[in-house]
Amino acid sequence: MQENYDVVIVGAGPAGISTACLLAEKGIKTIVIERGEYPGAKNISGGVLYGHDLAAIIPDFTKKNCPIERNIIESRLWFLAQTGGYSLSFRDRAFHEKQAFNAFTVGRARFDRWFAEQAKEKGVLVVCSTVVTDLLRDSNKRVIGVTTDRPQGDLKAKVVVLADGINSPLAAKTGFRPEPKPSHIALAVKEVIELPEEIINERFNTETEHGVTIEIIGEITRGMDGIAVIYTNKNSLSLCIGANLSDFMESKVKPYEMLEEFKQHPMVGPFIKDGRAKEYMAHWIAEGGYETIPQLYGDGYLIAGDSGMLFNALHREGSNMAMTSGRFAAETIVEALAKDDFSRKTLAGYVSRLQNSYVIKDLKKYRRFNAFRLQHHELFTTLPRLGTFAAQEMLTVDGVPKKEKQKAIWKKVRKEISLFSMIRLLWKGWRSVK
Amino acid sequence: MPENSKGIEVAEILPDKCIGCQICVAECPVGAIEMSNGVALIDPEVCIGCGECFEVCPVEAIKFEKKGRAKKMRKPEEVSEGALAGYQGVAVFIESVNGHGATVSWELVGKAKELAEKLNTRVIGFLLGHEVNDIAREAIAYGCDDVHVIDDPFLKTYLSKPYGKALTDLCKKVKPEICLIGATPVGRDLAGIVATNLETGLTADCTGLDIEEGKNLLLMTRPTFGGNIMATIFCEHHRPQMSTVRPRVFKTPEKNTARTGNTYHNGFEPPDAKLPELIDFIKDVAAGDGVDITRFPALVVAGKGACDLETMPLLEELAGLIGGLVACSRPVVEAGLMPYERQVGQTGKTVAPKLYLGIGVSGAVQHLVGMQGSEKIIAVNADPKAPIFNVADVGIIGDYKKVVPLLIEQLKKTIQRN
Amino acid sequence: MHFICCIKQVPDTSKVKIDPETNTLIRSGVESIANPYDMVALEAALTLKDTYGGIVTVLSMGPPQAEQVLREAVSLGADEAILLSDRAFAGADTLATSYALTKAIEKLAQKTPVDIVCCGKQAIDGDTAQVGPGIATRLGYTQFTYVTEIKEIDTINARITVKRKVEGGSEIIRGPLPAVLTVELELAKPRRASLPRLIHSLKSEVSLWNAAAIHGDNQKLGLKGSPTWVKKIFSPPLKEGGPRFDAREKPRQAVEDCLKTLLADETFAFQFLNQWGR
């Protein structure tokens, strides 16, 4: 019963399914192999997806029961010290009118399932509970298929697409991607907190179909290079807090404790009050950025999505890059099939597509950002502390003249951080994202 | 109340409460309800807002607030009550084990007596076997008013078909309104056959029986959904109302050899089918010596939290001190540390010792239903929130590795002192 | 030989949790799976097919999504899959379920005579263990419940020998075919599907049979054919429990206090110290 396929895709996440959908539309014989019991089984609720990238795969996704939780109409940015913090928020009507579905929250377990269903309808076979353990190669070391952990588990194909995520034992085993260094990975813990729809609407000042994202940095990560987010789902909130793995290893902070502390922060607590924790999970995020992107193609294979470290750490964009890289993989494969040539030369078209798109352009733009954050831990300690101190001083009405307060603030600031290092920080920070 | 596009107020499912029984699916007159991932799902566009589903849902998982509709139990059914009136008496199948009545049968006779008093009727024993006169006398001593016996060499050992036919025959002839059977391997094998032959309702593994006042219906309560919740079930329009009951749920009544009752002997026509033949019987050795944990006055029960090889000898020592035996919860069996015969709980044995000492047992409902009848319950668990503490008479919060040696040490002292 | 295996799709009750505050079932997030006992029954049927040849037909009753468990069965080696799905089947108790399954088996038997029907001992959601005996009784087949081992099939004399669990031990019993077997978990460990079969199962057809297809009496199907009714469902009442002693800091004291409390009940203490009167 051994069958041959045109394309074998490893991983039924956003990247793999995007490739699969587009290939199947062209009538290309495609099979996706997923290690989870179902697509999305390894994910939990609470992710942001981007309409632009999804529409390139499924143009009418809003009409196809896509399990959208809330359409994001407002983004907030918080800069937190232990006792309080700054909040900056932006909301625009455009996000519920012409740019509706620019970004929206989804429960990944549900979305991934839905997305895979779309692929199945187009004729893709999605095989679950199956782990790809190795790649098959011919005598010239060209990739010609995969080996799985099932009996008679070999599967031959003209092209293999590796889209099995950041935590890919396969990439490491085959040597296609060096094992990411701890400093290139963030370890994040996520909790989903259930709350009635109306309460969320009230607390975030939204309608049911509209939602808010909050991105947070500051002392909440205990001085580690990290970030926290709060996303609104229909009747739950996703809380996620993470930090660089190397920082975790050094500080010995327990992620779960950090999450618990975060939940008790005076800015966070009121949002989740009376909520019920529903799910908890830890996961990895690729945030090494541009410098860590491996060779994304070779004879008979392509790497897409998180497996290729395609993740924008500053803007928390990953799923969009996964979908778009998946789309480019499909386009490249279509080309290769037309030529019946699956050598690295033809497949190199994949990378030129990425380079000409926002994917590599954005990652390149922010290529120093990862190193910058790691070198400047004051971003997560001194700065938010001083900032809150300043605001708190200025806002406290206690009879002290404002001029004296200003002096006191400056004195404290200068004591903790030199003018020179502040300027240097600003300059380097600017350079890392310009 | 949500409305659909036609402006009809529609019913809504509360997925967290839905247990997937599908009664609403069957009741919906327009087919608006489907099952999705084990939970009912109403299509609001098809729903006509009649509220039938709301009325039949046993778990209040349907939200429907249309004015003027009060929740009622179920829609009436056309059945002539006269047909049911011919059925009288509470019957118990008396299972025989090595020439004696099974303990569970006597427990059921005790319960049947209670039910019969409420119904103002008689307790009937159904006894099948060969040379079972002694058991018939025993049945009367335990509380049967009438014992119907089929004494036939054909029924010397239990075989599904002849026993099924014999008990069906007796039910048809005697027409009891209730028929109780012990949920033993034999009882469970037999009950399904008889209920199918009689085309009546059978509720398995009940842990509670009662009579609904006014209606004189048998209310049968049993754990369901993997033992996570309890369901009360009734059988309104078919007789007899049949139920199997777990051993050790009810107390064995006092035996009174002076009691009198009637014994009726019935003839038997063996089924005309080729029957299986017993080739061999292998006594259980899996538990070492065929021990039956239900017979011990004290049990040390190892749970998932104490599931390691090194601890087992300590638990054995502890069990020795309290005059009992080591048993366990399901995860310990699954880990291969103990044989199935030692498992307490829904899928294991129901125990009711005088002293239950749980070590690292968290107290999942499946386990609790199998031990709640214990006289004294001590729980040792590291998690202060473990549900076992809610049923325990005394609890120790702490690591079993520290607590167990201390328990042994102090128990030794206490015993020496006395 | 023709082996039929009945499979029920059930919620994975082992993953159900109770909300400690409200004492109610947390139902969401619980996946539907094939009843584990039924998967052992399928393994038994497949092993018999491997040994004696023939075909394995899998049969389930449930909503359309239940075809998932049948597909799983096909991936493991079942030759044909039939799903009884109709609103008329909904709300069935064990009597109505065994009726519908029996009618389907009778229909299958017309095409290829049936030798053995394999069922799980019970389903993990209801734990009734009644459908197997119900089918055996309706079909008039030999009934073997709690089977832990299939010893052999004597194809010439149409007999099967099995080992089954009984009170206090096991019996070896031989009886005529056709037979219904309900199996214990220990009988076999379900195999893992090969990749080609798994792919095959994704592409294969599951036949859908409605009430008309099995020529059943509608009064005996689904809710109408179910004598038993659920009156109410409730969580076991929460109990408070007795005193708890914290052994995390002062273990010795806690153990001492615990025993003291226990033995404060004089009747109990007397029985206990006299080793329960032995």
C-alpha cells in the first residue's frame, strides 16, 4: 500500500496548513503529518492571528465559520514596576470598519483544527498522532521523504516541508537547524482565565465582538528579558508571561511563580478578578530573530514558520510569518513541480520570496533587538522603577512644591543610572529597531 | 434570551453542564439539536422555540426562559396503568455461592424489606440451583416472605442461558414490580439477559434505592459518567423495575431463623440450545493467596501519591499493625504495583472496612464511591485540597514518606501501651 | 469467518474534573474517544482474523461525529465500518441500544453469516455492561462476559473456548458459535496502526445506516424504546470532613494528634486495640 506523494508536510500548524491548502488547490498530492492527537492539540487558547496573511490562504475565511474570538480594536502597552505602571493605548474605528480582522484572537486548539478542516476539504490528507522521526535521503543526500514512528512508516515525496515548530526534534536531528541556544528562545507560561462575556466587555470597554491586546514589559519579569501579554477572548482572557530561557536558567525563577505574581499585580488583578483558571501550559517562542534563521531550503526540502525561527519578537508576530512563509513554500513548490526539479537551485526561490516580503525585511530591521534587550536588563528593572517613582511623586498631592519633587526625582534617577548610559541605551535601542 | 433571525426566542445549551445524554436530540420536534464533540448543539435557525428540550433535560443544561413555560418532568405517555397493576412484590435474586446465599443477596433482601414496607407489599426471593433448600430457609430467615425456587440439576452451576431463561420464567409467572440483583459477575451477566427478555428497564450498579412517594416508583441512584456524577433513574411504564446493586452498599439484615415464610417450587423447561461446557476453574492467585479485600476489617490504601516500590513494604508493615491489608486505588494497579484484585473504587471493589487508611489517595469520585461506607477514614496526603479530606474523619497533611514511618512508630507504642 | 465489533464513542471520563467550588462537572475540553474496552474487543477481533482469516466489521451507534472511532478501527485493520446514526436512535438506553445494534447485526448476517460479536465489557461513561448481554439474548448467540483470553476456535465443530473472570477466579469455558464476547482490558493491548492503513482509513467510507436501513420497529428505538428515564443528575454532596493535622512542619505532633483524635472514639478504640476481636 506504499504510496508516493508530491509533498509531505511535517506539522499541521499555521505554516504547514497554509502550504497544504495552496498546494491542494493546484491539485498537488499533499499529506500533512502531525504529532498531536489533532491539529492544535499541542497549543492552547490565546493567540493573535492576522487577517491579511490568512486571507492570502483562505480569502473568505470570515464567511467560513473561522473560530474568531474577538476582533482586536485596541492595543495597549504597559510599562510596569512592582507597584504600578504606565499605560499607553491606541484604539481606532478603522479596526472595526475597513480594517476589521486586521488582527484577531483565536483559541489555537480550535483554530488549528478549523484551519486543517479547510485543507482537508481541499483534498489534503492530515495524519495525526504520528511523529516524523527522520528524513529519507537518496545516495546524493537529497531529501526524498520521511520516516515516521508507525509500522511501515516511510513516506516518499518530491518535496518535504518542515513546519513542525520551534520545538522540532527533527530539525535538530537532521542538522538542518542548529539546536537553538537558550538565549534565542523564550520560555512562556500561559493561563486562560474564564470570565463571563459581559464582564470582559465591561472591564475592557468593548463590545462582544471586539477585543483588546495588552503587551507588558517591566519589573514583572523580575529583571529578566521578557514580556507579558493579556489577550481578550470571547469569554476568557489569555495571560502569558515569558522571558528569555538563558535568563531563567541564570535567575532560577520559576515561571509559574512569576505568572502568579503577575496575576496579583495591581494593574492586572482587577481584570481577572473572580475568573477561573481553565488551562495552563508552558511553551517556547523563537525569538532569536534574523541572526538565528537557518538555511531554509536544500535539495528536496523547505523550512517554514517557527521551525525556521521566523518570529518577530518585538511585535509578537509569529503566526502571520508562519502563514506567509507557508504560502511562499507552496508557490515555490508549484514552480518546482512545473519544472520537475526539486534541487536546491529551484527551491532557492523560496528564500528570495521571503527576502522580498515583509518577513525577512522586518526580521532584518529588528536584527539587533534581541541582543539589545539581553544586554540591557535595566529595561526590566531600573527604568520602570524610576518611571513609576517619578509619576507617583508628581501625582501625589502632599504640599511639596513640584519643583522640589522634580529635583528629588532627578537626584534619584542620576543615582541609579548615569546620563551617559541613559543616552547610550536610547541610542542603541533606537538603532536596534530602526 | 437570544433570538434567531426570525425573531424566535431560542433555547441555548450550556456546554459545561451537558452530559451528552441526547434526550433533547430525540425530543426536538424539528431536529434542531445535534451532538458535537459529546455535547448537544442547538441550531438557532432551525429551533422553533418550543422548549421541549428544556423540559426533558435532566441536568438543566438548557437555557430557555420563554414566559409561561414551567419545567415539568417529562411528557406523559399513553400506557394503561392497569397492565402495571398486576405486578406486585419486591423480588431479590438469591445468588448461591458454594451452597450458601451470597452476602449481597441478603443485603438486598434487607433493602427489599424496607422498600416493600413503603409499598405495602411482600418480599420475594428468586432462587435457582440444585439442592438449594437450605438457602431457601436462609432467605426466609433474612426477610423473604415468599421464596420461589427452581431446583433442577440443570442449574447446578451458573450458565447464562439456562439461568437467564429460569429467572425470566419466574418473573413472568410471579410478576414482581421490582426485581433486584446483586452486581456480582453472575448478577451482571444475568440481569441483562432477563431485562432484554422481559423488555423492561434495567439500571446497573446502583448505590441507592428508594420509593418515590405518591407514584410508588423505584428511584435508582447510581454513579455515572465515569463515577463523576450521580444519576437517579426510574422506569415508569415497564415492569418489573430492575436494578443491579453493588455489594456492600446496604447493610446485611439480622438473621432470624424463627421467621416463617412460603416456599414455592417451580418446574423448569431447559432451553433447547447447545450450551457451553465448563472445562476448568482457576482459583485466583493474582493477589497472592486469593485474598478478598472486602473481607478485611482494616485497609491501608495506597494512592497515586504513594505509588512507588520502596514504600510498599512500609505500607505492608502498617497494614499488619492495624490488623488489615494493603489495597490501592486505580493508578497503582495501572502502574503495575498491585494486582487488580486489590483495587478499591468504581472499577475495582467496593469496600466498607472499620478502618480505612488512605496514603496518597487524592480521592477522585470514582474512588470515593468505593469506600465511602467505611466506618473510620484516615487520609494522608500532601495536598491540603485533596478531596479525600472531605470524607475523612481525620486527616494528616504531609509527605507520606515522612508520615508513614511516624505512624508505624507511634502505633507500635500505642499498641504496646495497651 | 465474520467478526463484528461494537464500538461506542464516549467522552474521555478520565479527564473530567469536578469544580471544587461549585461541585459540578467541568465538561468543556473533554475529548471524545473510542471506549477503551471496545478497542480491546477490536484487537481481539483483529487477532482472530489474523489467525483464522475472515473479515472484521465494526459497528457503532451515535451522532455523525462517531464515525471518527470507526475510522480509527479501520486504521487498525477493520474491513468495513457502519455507523447507525439517526435522530430516531437518540436518547437510547441499554435496551434500545441493544435492539438497534441487533437489527444491524442481523442485516449484516444476511450478507455474511456472523460468527463472533466482540464488545467491550462496559463503556467508561455509563459502566452498565448491559448492551453485550442484550445483543446476545436478542440474537440467541452464546454469551461470554468478562473474557480475559480467547483460547481457541474450533472451526470444524464451530466452538470457541475462552477464559473468563468469575467470582474468586477464572473459568475456562467452551461453547457453540455464534457467540457474543464482552472483554476485559487485560485481554489484549490494542495495536498501533501502520502508516499505510492510517492513510487508508482517512480515505475510506463509513456507511451510514438510519432507522429505515435496519428495518427496526420505531417504537423500540431511541428514547421511545427506552424504559428507563433519568430523573435527575447531581454531584455527590460535598462533605466537610474531620480535623486535619498539618505534618509539613511538625510531623511528629501531627501524627500524634491524629491518632489521639481517632482513638477518642472509645468503641472504635476498643475494637481497634483488640485487633477487631480476633
